[in-house]
Amino acid sequence: MSELPIQEIVFYLFSLVMLSAAIMVITVRNPVYAALFLILTFFTAAAIWMLLQAEFLAIVLVVVYVGAVMVLFLFVVMMLDINLAPLKEGFIRYLPVGVLVALVMAAELLTVLWGGGRLGEDMFPAPAAVEPGFSNTEAVGEWLYTQYLLPFEVAGIILLVAIVAAIALTLRKRPGLKTQNPSRQVLVRREERVRLVSMESEPPQGSGRG
């Protein structure tokens, strides 16, 4: 039985980490833990794309999803009125999980950089079908807007529905909350907001003195 090359071992190891982190995202009940494991899932997927020499996809995944989507996730948590006071009080107990996630991400990053820099082509060889001057960014754009145009548009519609649903969750009446009614503001008339009062003029000061 032939031994697996180092590239396949690293690939399966990263895949195991990504699947485990993804399962933790949907099983843990604490939103802070879910956010940390979601970051680990995205980062591990980016590391796998780096192994496949899809650098553009890896960078976009880290910048967009880890940097922007996680901020959106935290905004959604705050919009849903989840009681964050216990979460802030127990910040120290989240530290071990945060350190563990950071160490795993650092280990994956060092593995990719060490394998690509020190061992080079021996550890992570380039695909055989890659031509000189090939750009994976150009290839992704061409495939996305030609062969996979319909799935791309469907994904955009799903994201739009998710945004509308998130906004609809926050549009509920709460006691004591001051809101605005734009339709009533547009239909308002001057007589309803402005009142002219006729007052007698007062005599000037100093009048009547000898």
C-alpha cells in the first residue's frame, strides 16, 4: 500500500478541521462560540484554496467573509435583542476557545506558507493543466458569469430574501418606542402644524413717565 503524499495529508487534515468547525457552528448555543467557529471554518476553507493555488478565492474569503460577514453577524445578534450582558460579563471564559481557534488558524497559515516556501513544488505542486500566465482571477470571473451565471443569480436572490427577512424581524412594535410614519408626514398640512396667534402690542417701556 503506497503512502499518501504530504499534500493529500494536509488537505484531509484541513478538511477535517473545517467540517468539525462547521458542525460546532450549528450545534453550540452560545453566539460567541458560533462566531469563533465560523471564523475558523472560513479561514480553513481559505487555506484549502491556497493549497489548490486559488489565491484570489482565498483572499476574498478572508477579507469578505471573515472581515465583513462576521461584522454583519454581530449586528444581526444585536438587532435581535439578544441579552448580551451575560456574554460581556463572561468574557474571560471565552478566552480559551478564542486562543484555541487562533492557534489552529496560525498552524494552518504556517503550514501553507512553510510548505509553499520551503519545500516549494515538492510539497504543493502546481496543477498539470495550468498554462504559463494563467490567472485564476480571470478564470473565476469567466466561469462565474458564463457557465455558472444561473446559480450566481439564484444565490443573489437568496441573499436578498435573507436581508429582507432580517429587516422584517426588527419591524415589530414595542411599548414606549417612538417611531415615524412617513405617509402621515407627507400628507400633513400647514393648518395642522402652524397656528397664528394675534396678540395686543405692549406699550413701550418708559412711557407715562414725567
